[in-house]
Amino acid sequence: MSLVSFQHLRLPVIAAPMFLVSGPELVIAASQAGIIGAFPALNARTTDEFEQWLRTINNSLPQLGSYAVNLIVHKSVPRTPDDLQVCIRHKVPIVITSLGAANEVVEAVHSYGGMVLHDVISEHHAEKAIAAGVDGLILVCAGAGGHAGTLNPFAFVATIRRMFKGMIILSGGITDGRGIAAARALGADFAYMGTRFMATAESRASAAHKQMILDCGMKDIVGTPAVSGVFGNFLRPSLEAAGINPSDIAHLPKLDLMNEHKAWRDIWSAGQGVGAITDIPSVSSLVERLHKEYMEAVGSLKPI
């Protein structure tokens, strides 16, 4: 029997797990507001701290099917097997896997009734995840913050929907209720929103990072693999503050960053939707606004 329930949701939205940004406060606020909150297990410094975060979240949420944990399924993260055992012990309802779709993770989460969603940026990655038995695919398209894809969402959703009957979650520059409605119209089940929730009161992003999001527009987003070794979108002013010329790094495979500057901590990410973000509301007030925009967008769709 599945642990996951969507009946209490106000909007088909997942507040994406963001490295160093999403913590229990954001997850709880998102889930209480009627969307799915999520956080990376690695945001907790240790597996023990991760388990304490889960206790805090579970004690705060009457609906246990309303949050997700992101696990990095890659040999470079030795913690993952222990973190997975914690997820099993606390019956985390939704596990989001990245950098590897592992059959053993899917089997473990399914054993207690949980659901597995997997990040993909290509048709090839989607095929591997489907073969592993995941329940849903998160299509990370052009314009997403963090580690981003490069594919057009119209083409990507259509391609994946032809081969996959499970959940499709769409990511890439979605910042308002109209974008959520557009994702549904394309054939996605959920919208995946990161940058918009980065600029909220409950976000753990620094005040300077939040302000930079308000100050920047789409022209200030630099897409490059140079910061982390994987293609991602970053805020131009944060690169410049670290002494990096954005024009020099677009096609570099990996920067040798100075010790005083680290990816994600000092070089900040955001998606191309930053230009539409003009305030730092509470999560509850933001979800209220998104719901109003979404309903207005759905209601405005009339036959020609």
C-alpha cells in the first residue's frame, strides 16, 4: 500500500530540493501550505543530523505523504547507503534520486510503500530510470537553476510521455501560477519550482543571495559546467565577486576554484526565471498567490 497521498495538495507543485538552501523549515512550511516540500539529505552535515531533521519534519506534519528527500546515488557520496537506511526507517514518502537510478534504491523505497522520482536531462537518462522502476521522472529542462538541462520542455515532455506512463514533473524557469498551468497543459503532472522558493522567508539562502535574485534578470544567468563539473546555471554577480570572468568559463569543463571560494556556498545558483521574482514572501503567502494565479490561468483558457 502506498504511503504517498496527494489529496491534501492545493497545487501540483514540488518545492525542489536545493543544496544548502532547503531545510526542515522550508519543507514543513511548503507541506503545510499544500504543496510538496523537499530537501537534499546532504544539507544535513551528518547522517545522524539527517535523521533528526526527519524526526522534526514527521512530528510537524499530519500528512506524512507530503514531503520528499533527495539522495545523490553516486559512488562519490559514501553517505548514501546510510542515508537510505534512515529513509527506510522513517518511511520517507517520496525519495528523489539524482546522478544515478539504482534498482536497489527503488526496491528499498517500494518495500515500505514509498515513491521514487528521478532527475533526468535526456531521453537516455529517462530510459535508464524507467528500466530501474522509478515511479516518476523529473524533467530538468533549459532554464532550471542548479544542475540544469538544455532540452526544450515542449519536446522533452512529449517524448517522455510517449514512452512512460508514470508521473512527469517539469522543471525549468517556472516561477508563477501561469507556469504551473502551462506545465499541466504540456502533459506534466507536477511543476518543479526551485528558484522561486529560494527567495522565501523560510529558505536557508543567505540574505545576500536572496537579494541578488531580486536584483538579477535572465541576462544575469550564466550556464556553464565550469563551477561544479556538471552544466549548471549561476548568478553572474556571484561569479564576478569570486574573481571569475563569466565570459571566460562558458565552455571550460571545470574550474580550479580558490580555497576561499566554493561552488554553491559562494558562487550562487538560480534559474532563468529570476526576472519575475520581486519579493521574499513567506512560503504560505507565496503558495496562496500561486494558487490564485493558477486558477486564473486555468479559467482563462477558452476555445478559439
